[in-house]
Amino acid sequence: MTRKRLRLYAVLSGLAALGVATALVLSAFNDSLVFFYSPTELKTKSAPFERQLRIGGLVAEHSVARSDDGRTTDFTVTDGTNTVRVTYTGALPDLFREGQGVVAEGVLRRDGTFRASSVLAKHDERYMPPEVAAALKKSGHWQEGAATAGAAAKGAAP
């Protein structure tokens, strides 16, 4: 074999090894990715069942129901257009309440309910997770002035 041919084989085998390494890295990232969906996106897009994902929106008014055992809570997350029923077992954050922003991580069941493994509530008067804010703005239910005005009014009080 000539030196040119050996060099060509070396370059081709190096490219093949690089392709295999890239495929393995992308496969590992795909397993650890957690996608975010709003309730409307869950209804309109084909969200994967039984795969870890996040949903976000507002806790719907009059939707929180606690079970008799005191650990399981059912509530509805809405973006103003669509809703998703969520079931969570465990202690909810102190700031969790109806009408407030929430992000829940878990799996979507085939019956359409979302089984949450963790629930995050907004932590102050002005904070809203970027994904939740974008979903609410897209559906036309974002009230930037109300959140800012409420925080300013609290700060202005003696």
C-alpha cells in the first residue's frame, strides 16, 4: 500500500471513531433531557407518555384537592387555554396556592393525568419561570403590570 492510501484509511477511521463518539454523547444527552410543556402544548403536540418532562402554568382556582391520607394532592395546571390534571404525593412548597405559578416535573400518563415527582412554586412576587411566562404570554394571560404593580404596592407600604 502507498502512503496516500494509508493516510486515507487513517483519516476515514478517525472520522468513523469521531462519528461513533458523537452518537454516544448525543444518546446520553437525550436520556437526561427534560422537556418543558405548557398545558396547551401537551394537548396540541404529541408529548411522550411515561417519559420525564416538566409542565408549567398557573394552579387553577378551586382545583386543589387533598386526599384523606394528607400526602396526596390533586390540582389542575392551566395556561388560560387548556388544563392538565396533576397528582402529587409529598409535601408541597409553602408558596403553593391557587392562582400562583407552578412548575411540576414528572410523567404524563396515558389517561392524560400528570404524575408529578416534584412541584416548584414561584418564590417571590415578581418571579415567574421563563418557560411559564412565555407560555402565559403566548396564550394572552400574562399580566406583567399586575405582578409589578402588586410588588410595588407592597414595597410602598410603611
